Amino acid sequence: MRQSTFGSVAEHAVPPSDLVALFQAMGLPKAKAEEAVKAPKSANILAAIIENNDEVASGLDEKKATLMSALSIALSKTSESVDQNHLIAAILDSRLASVDQLSAAVKYLESHRSPIDEEDFNKECGVGFKITPEEIIALVESYVMSNNITGWTTLGPTISALKGTVELRWASPLEVKTATDKVFLAKFGPKEAAKPKGKPAKAPALSKDKQEEAPPAGQRKSVFEEGFLGQLHKPGGNSQIHPHLREAHLAATGGQVWTRFPPEPNGYLHIGHSKAIFVNFGYAAHHGGKCYLRYDDTNPEKEEARYFESILEMVRWLGFEPWKITYSSDYFTELYELAVELIKRDKAYVCHCSQEDIKVDRGEKRGQPRPCIHRNRPIEESLVEFEKMKNGAYKPKEANLRMKQDLQDGNPQMWDLTAYRVLETPHHRTHDKWKIYPTYDFTHCLVDSLENISHSLCTTEFIASRQSYDWLCDALEVYKPRQSEYGRLSLEGSIMSKRKILALVDEGFVNGWDDPRLYTLIALRRRGVPPGAIISFVSTLGAIPRRVGTSITHGDEAIEGHPQDYFLMVEKPLHPKVPELGSSTIPFTRTLYIEAEDFRTEDSKDYFRLAPGKTVGLFQAPYPITCTSFRTDTATGEVVELLCKLENEGPPKKPKAFIQWVAEHAPSGSPVKVDETRIFNRLFKSDRVPSDFRSDIAPNSLEVINTAVVEVGFWSLAKKSMTDARKVAKARTEKAAKESAPSEHHEEGDDTPEATSDQLVGNECVRFQGLRVAYFALDKDSRIAALEEGSQAAGREQGDYIVLNRIVSLKEDSGKS
């Protein structure tokens, strides 16, 4: 074999037509030969390989010719002087039989010089690798069992992960896929039925950036890659009071995701807990991280050994294995020392008030807190009193350690929460060692800190607690995890309260906590519900930052004859008659929401909207619908659900009327739930308000609706409105600064034009017309992270709260102002 001299070829350009002929003579098909010519550097290298190697020049089979082309591309990108002749020989004698092997070989030779250790080279490049189909299946089964694989939706990621394992790196991809399909079929049963055949509706073309973001056809994103969980910070991205705290945290975790599932062992877990288990264990597993099972055992009065045992049993039954099992009581000594440190920093004090006085001080019945009479006692005095609490000098409720927070803050969670209280009940683990026990508000964030939790995931009932969580970590200058909240799971026709379930049990309405009529996990297990079904159920709900309510049947949908995942994107203008305002893309799915007023159970000649057997158009949707049946609430008689047929076959029916709609599609965040829609009516009953105006106040001057939804186009419209408002505000501020004369007495903080830009921008800048309903504006009570300046968020974030005010109804008398 002649030695390759790449430089000589690169020095004289070869005509593209000649190169195509040369590459075809080597064995490349014409299309591949033409493609290879498009990259001049690698093309010249490939030409040099052919020119300097008789065996290559005489012609190869297509597989080897393709590998030679791939080699030229790899050599064009490496800055190292690799032994290319060794690579060419390995391709020709079939040691390197795939592009993956070739890539590994190039990488190996970049770091190894002659003489090459052939045995080591072969091992690193998969030369001579052999594995039977039976061995592949065994490896797949082992992987599925040890990684909590939950169903067919994870097939793609599972195959990708398997290909990355040491054992299967060099296995045939087709054989790996075949084996994985067999294992999934045996474990999870057949796939869901495919979509019915027929010409699908054509979805609007995506812009280039959307095409790049869209997942490959047939591959669905994981719940951990989109929505609330997909937008969480990366490890180390949570802010710290000191940089060294972040560095120490990342050093401890190695940059991994660390989560925890922290149940209180005072009862059996229910279906709602399955969501928390799925979110915490699943999020960590998805990112290759770790999850603790941490028992929050700080209240010995309500904890029993049977609950500890059952919790672990249920976690494992659902398919998850804790990285570590810990207890808040593991850290009682550290927590006590941190409490002492908090007192020394004058951030805590011992209070001897009664429970009633503490409630009054914390604003109960008054709405505003007042300082405790012990709040400003000397630090040394509180230290002595806290030590006396620890040593048993006080009985329960005679003394408490309270945090000295911020009584001026509007958040009640900042009104001097209790950190420690006296309890005389022996602890399940520490027995009689302690007479004082930390509260949840003191314990949770600090144990999260001590365990280096990267993502403290909890339900939305703890949103207000996030501020005190952060405050305590910063007050002690310890690592501060980031608390993020998702919606709780509730089921219609069931109860989740441990107190209420206990009452059912104690009073004989059910036969124990595992009575199959209940929705405790032990009851569902006893009933025969597979754990995989529960995980599949909660995974389809996703993790969104609002409470999730669903029917137990969880199956009735709006459009008949279409699969559950029927979905297409519809592009619609923001204003039908003003195209320059732009457009938004919204989902169209099997489940739609419409206005209650747009349906009647009985049709009439003067009624043009939806009724049984009647067809209407869906505004800017691809097809009309015909109502086939409806369902009412058995208690109220109200219509709660319609079953409709999508008129997408045969000659199109021309509807006489169109109604608005919003689709349910969790991956795209549709619909957008409006937490409060405020409707303002007349404040006074009379046109001429009497002097005794209090007697004339209208009883319903404010209505608050909590069930409204809007389409996902709200986000783009709101962001654009806010961005435009900020641009205008900035321009106005800059102009005012130029035109204003400087003040002789100006001091920092004065109301100067430089400081007033934000005054021009408020939530009311987001205004829009709700189709056929009213004009609305965003209220200042709204909290929307996506609208904050510089935010990259595209939808709802944890802690968001949307409040809309009705500016004016479209149905009001035009003669009124």
C-alpha cells in the first residue's frame, strides 16, 4: 500500500465533476459522491486516499466506500496527526465496520502514537465484538428493571440509553431495538392503537426555529423535558448569598440533580402522594441524579412505626428505590446548633406567650401582625431560655423559640414563625433524648441544605413558605436550595385528607386504610391496580404549577372517533382583520372547552349555536363539529360535557355560526388557567347616590370567577405587550432625561426621569379582547415570571398567578359610557 500524501492533493484543486466520477469509481453511489464534493477539504482528503491506495482505487463495496468518505470528514476536523494508514487498513480488513467504530478509532489514535497496541485498539473500537440476541434481551431486561422504566412512552429514550452502555455500545442498533420492543411488549403489553388511517389534517408549517425545537416524528418528549419541570434551573443555578456556598454544593453533588421525597409519617400514603413520588424520584432519575426518601419525623405525637414501614413499601411498589433513606431526626443535633446560631445573630428569640396571644400577635382576626413582647429580649437571655427549654424546664406551650423575621412583610410566613416547641412525647427514634422539637418551617429548608438538595420540589400550598425558606437559609448563611412548586392532585369523588380518612376508618364506614373503596396506595394495591398504571396516570397529568383536579373515570372527551392524543397546531391571527398584528399558534385536540352559553339542550329557529344534532363552526379551527350527546351533573342538572363529531370527512358542512374554543393540551400549556377573573359591576344601586351611601352599596359589585381559561396565545400576546410597553417607556424616559434640567439638590433616590421608567410599565399594559366576551387587562395582583424584564420563560412558571380585570363587556349598551 502506498503512503497517503494529503497535502499534495490539497494544493491543486480537482474539478468537482472529476471528483464525483472518482468517488463513484471508489464505490459511492452518485448521490453520496455529489454530497461528498460539497465539502472541499474532506473531498480533497478522500481524493488523496484514493490516489495513494491501490485497493481503494480499484473499487470497494458501498459500505467500505461510505466508511472511507466518513474517514475523510473525520480527518478534516482533527487537528492531531493521526495514523491514517492504520485507519484505512482497519476499514479495508473489516475490523472497523461502522461509523461509530470509526469515530472511536479516530479518537483513540488522536491520543495514542505508534506503535499502536492492537489489543487495546480493538477493545476501544469494538473490533471483534460479538453478542447474541438472548444476551441483548437479558441486558435490556436488567436495565428496565433497575431504571424504573414505566411504559411505551419511554421507548425512544430507553433505546438511546441502552446504546450508550458499555455492554451494548457496539451491538447492532437494529438488534437492540428489536430486543427492547420484545421486553416492552412482555412488560407493558401492546402499544396503544395507532391513529386511524386516512389523510391527516395538514398542520401549519413551523418556522425554522420551531422546526429545530420540535421532537422527531413519533417521539414524544418526556414530562421532565417540557412544561414546569422542563423549565427548572440547572444544578448550581439557584442563587446563593455567598459564591462559596454554590461551589461547595456543586463539589458535594458533582453537579448532579439531587431531590428528596419528604413524607410526614403520620398516615398512609394516598394517590396524591404518587404524584410527589413520581415528580421527585422521576426528575432525579431522568437527569441521572439521586433522590432521598426523607421521613419528616419532627412530631412524635402523630408518628407510628407502621407508617414508616408502609411509606417505604409504597415507594418501592411504585418502582422507585431511594438513593438514601434519611430522617429529619438524623439532624436534630445540627438543627439545634443552627437554632443557637440564629439566636446569636439576633434572628430568633424565646417567647412565653400563650397560643392565643401568639395567634393575635401574628395577625389572626386583625390581618396585621404586632411585635411579641419578648421579641427584643437580650440575646443572652434567649440563649439561657432556649437551653432551659432543651433541658425540660418548661412544659408544652410554656415556651417557644420564634424566628425574628419581618413583620412589615405582607406574607404571613414572615411573621415570626415558631422554630422550636416543647413536646413531652417520646420520639420513635430518639426516644427521650430531646424535650424540644423543630417545626416544619425550621426543619425543611435546613435539612434540604444539609443534604445538598438541588431541587426542592413541593406542592403549591407551600408557595408562601418559599420566602421564609429562603430567609432562614440566608439568615444562617448556609447553602440555599431552590423551592419550586407544582399543583396537587385531587380526584373527584374521593378524599385525600388523612384526618378525614382516619375518621372513616375509626367510625366504621370503611374497613381499614386499605379498604379498596379508598384511594390510599395500600387500598389501590389491594384492589389490584398495577403500580405502572398509577405512574402512567400521574405522568399524563404532568407537573404544572397549579392544583390538578380530574374525574375518577378520566376518559370522557369532546370529539368522538379520534384517539386520545389527536393533535395538530393551528395558526391564527391575533386580529382577524389586522394581519400586521401577527399570529399565534395554538393546539387543536380531542378535548375542547367552549362557553357554557354556546350550548343549549333544546334547539330553536332563532338559535344558531350548538345544540344536540346541530353543527357549528369553531372559530378559526380547521373543521366544524356536530353535537351527538351531552352529560349533566347528577346533583345540579347542569351540562358539564358534550360529545361531538368532528366533520372532517366528506363534503364540508357550512356552519351558520362560529363559536370560540380552547383546547386541552398539557405539553403546550393549553389551556391557560386564569386564577381570578374579576367582573366589576355598579358599586351603588341608585343613579343618584343618597347621603347615606353605605345603605346604597350594591351587594354584587364585584364578582370573581375562578374557572376561566384562555388560549396559549395569551403568552405571546402578553410578552409582546409588555416588551412594547417597556420600549416606549424607555424612549420616553430617555427623552425626558435629555430635556430635563439637573436639580441642584438631587440626591440618589429622588424621583428623577432616570428612575421613572418602571413607573410607566405595569401589568395593565397587557390588554386584549376576549372573543365575543369582553375586553380584559392584567391586574397588578398578577405574578407572571414570563413578563419580568429579561425573562426567557415562554409560559407559566412556578408561583405565577394570573388575575384579569374586565374593562368593559362587548354586550353592554353602547349608549352608556
